[in-house]
Amino acid sequence: MAAPVESPPPPPPPPPPMIFPPHLSLTTSEAAGRSLTVLSRQVAGAAVLVSRPFCHVIHRRFRPFTCDSCYAFASIDGPRPLRFPCEAGCGVHYCSAECRTSKRGRHGAVCGFTNRASNPGSKSESKSRSRKGRKRKSDKALETGVNLLLSAVSNPAPLSTLSHQLREDSSSTSSTSTCAPTTPGRSRRLSTYASTEASLRALLPRTLCTLPPGSYAEALSSAHLNAIGLYDECGTESGYVLAPVMAMVNHSCLPNCSQSVGDGVVALTALRDIEEGEELSYSYVGIGVVDNDEGSSGSSGSSRKSAIRNTWGFTCRCFRCVVEARVEAGGGAGRAGREGDAEGVARLKKFDDEHVCACGAVCVAVDRTAGRECVCHEAGVY
């Protein structure tokens, strides 16, 4: 008697559609990919977009100081870490009993696996210091990737939601770029993240790893393009979050929004009035304000442009980049060109004076009474 033929498993259900506020619309173009535009005028200071992250990771050394629920942090120079650790002693901390209670259900699904995600690697001695350094870096990246997937697995929403919303081919460009995103190394990253997925499957029971092979590596493959950093009061990265809806917002070096993380959400605040039909933007990188010979503010444009090109694979052509390029090339032709350049430089200086912190971050407002010290991260101190 012939053995029964097993039928293939049914395909996974399609991911749920993204939900946007009624004043925003998702648009798509060949030049800019997916982007968000406003359907009604948004006044300066308005919270134009608030998004709860799908998942997050807090680096090991910062877990005692960063709340795993709302992302508030205790000063690393303070006398003690946050006062509400995970009751099971896994190393995760919270800033309040309320935050700990709010995460009890989701965190409980993966509690205990967080510290086990570390991969110390081989204990054999190596004569090459550089090889040891590369191994430590590889182990740290593996631990970070596994812990990010642990956070994603604990989300009741399907992981397909994350990978669908972070599609690399449509979220890694800028509304002001002039070339399609290249995002080199995708196949190499998939190969690298395959080992991360293998570590995850070895760590978790099958009841928690229910997706087909390759699904978790695919979800991680574009995470580096969409990650939003968490920072302490010194501006040091303590972790990062993935907020798929926020990934629809494109980059500009002269943005109309400031991005912030706090109270468990990622938010965009309008820096000026945003008119109907205008695309939302925020800066993916620090503007890099420095002091020039005249004592006024300027921008280290070359390092900023290199960071954008190397990480996201596009060349920005926003107003700031165009003005900087013209000035570096000697200015526009004729009197009209020189006057236009002067007006552009004045506009950039006004924006920088009002919104760019000494560390380069774009803020709603900057308190200059503190001198040149960075003050934009102090609001997150618990």
C-alpha cells in the first residue's frame, strides 16, 4: 500500500495593512519609493506621527540603565541602575512598576533567553589580536541580532508584518535623492543573518519559531536600513528599535520634522508649518554642526553625505546638499547666483541655530544657554 502523500503546508496569511493617521497618506514614486505626505496642514510643534515600535534591542551593558518598556534611562554616572529589574532576574530593567507590569505578558514569552543569546565562541587562544577583535565584533552582532528577533517573536503580530513593511527595495531611499537605492551586500547580509536565525532556532522551542527557514534572516536583512537608535544622556547608542510605519518617512538634511524616542513610542514633531501635499521628512544622520573660522555654524557636509551613501545607498540632493555643493564649487554664476547662495546659506544657518544641537541632532528647539554642550538627550534621563 502506497504511503499517503503529504500535502504542502498552506501559505502564510498576507500581512495586515499598515494603518496611518487620517491626516497622512502613503504614496509611492519611482524616485523616492514609499513616502508619507500630509493631507491637511500641520502646524509647527504638532505631533504629526506617533508609532509604537514592532521590536527593539537594548545592548547588554545598557540593560540595567534603560527601561525595556518606555526606553527611559538612568544616568550611567548615577549611583544605581533602574530600580525595577525583571522579577526572574534575566537582566532586563524597568523605570517603574507600571512599566514592568505592562511588559509582563510579552516579556514573559522570551524571558530567560535574553542572556543565553550570547555566543562566546571558541575558547581557544588565538595569536592574532585582530582576529580576536573581529570575533568579538561578530559575537556582539550575533547576540544583538538574536535579541532583536526575540523581541520580534514576542510581538503578537506576525513577523511577516515586519518584513513586509521593511522591504529593502522601497524604504531605503530619500525623497530628495536622484538615484535608485543600491543597498550593496544584500546577499552577504542574508548569509550572515542565516547564522543568527540558526542561533535563534537552537535557543527557542519550535512552538515559538513557527516560520519557514529563512524568514527570520529575511526580516533582519533590511533592519540596518530602518533601525532608529536609542541613546543615553551622553549620546551613546544604548540600543535601537524597528518601527515599520516610521520607516516610510524619507530623509532630508533640512527636514520638516524632528524625530524622538520616548514613552515607548517613536514620534515626529513638525519643526515648521507643513502644507497639504508636502512630504514628511527627518534627518537619518546628525547634521554635524561645527564652528568655522568666523565663529558661526556650518555643516561637515562630506562626512554626512558619506554616511548616507554608505549606509542607505543613495546620494542626497536636498536643499542643504545643493547649497553646500554650490558654495564649495565657488558659488553660482553672476549676481543672481551669488545672492541666491547667500540666501541659502542664511536659511541653513537660521535652521541650525534654532534646531541643531551641538551634537548634530535635529531638535524641536535648542537651549543655547548650555553653551556648546549637548543637551538634546537630557529629557530621557529617569
